[in-house]
Amino acid sequence: MAVKPLSPEEARETLAIPDFVIEAINELIQENFTGRGSFILLRKQIVERVSSKTQAEFDSRWLNFEEMYRAQGWRVERDSPGYNESYETSFHFCPVQAQR
């Protein structure tokens, strides 16, 4: 068998989030993080910031960034509306506290 199915890890690795998306999220973190506690970024904020950096059509897969930021010391939780709910998707960022 020359071609094999992708594993979940391989599929994650092939999802390329462009640098301008990470740059936009980093800017929003800098603007919203006070150094004390947590903050929330709305999907709309991220899309607007990314759109201001590129003419490319926005790809919703670019918002699958949580694991990247978790690996850098953030606790990131996504809150998306469920069936029959209508509110903006948000991302709750909180620095992971140092283990004692």
C-alpha cells in the first residue's frame, strides 16, 4: 500500500495556519492581556484583524489555533453556540499558573 490514511496527528500537522493569523491573535492578546487574570477574544475580533492583514478569503480552519497557544503556556477554551443558541463564538485565554 503506497498511500496510507492520515493519523489525527498528521492531519493536525498539515493544517497550516498562516503567520498573519498568528500575528493578528498575538496583537489582540497584547491589547487585551493586563498581566492579571484572563480575557476573552471574540471570533469577530479575530476575523476583522486577520482580514485587515490580507486580501485572502478567510478560512474558518485558521481558528483552530488553541493547541498552539496551549503549548505556549495559555489555557484556551472555545465557547461556540449550540443548537438553538445565537451568540458570538469566543476564546477564553488564561495564563497557566506555574506548578508548585
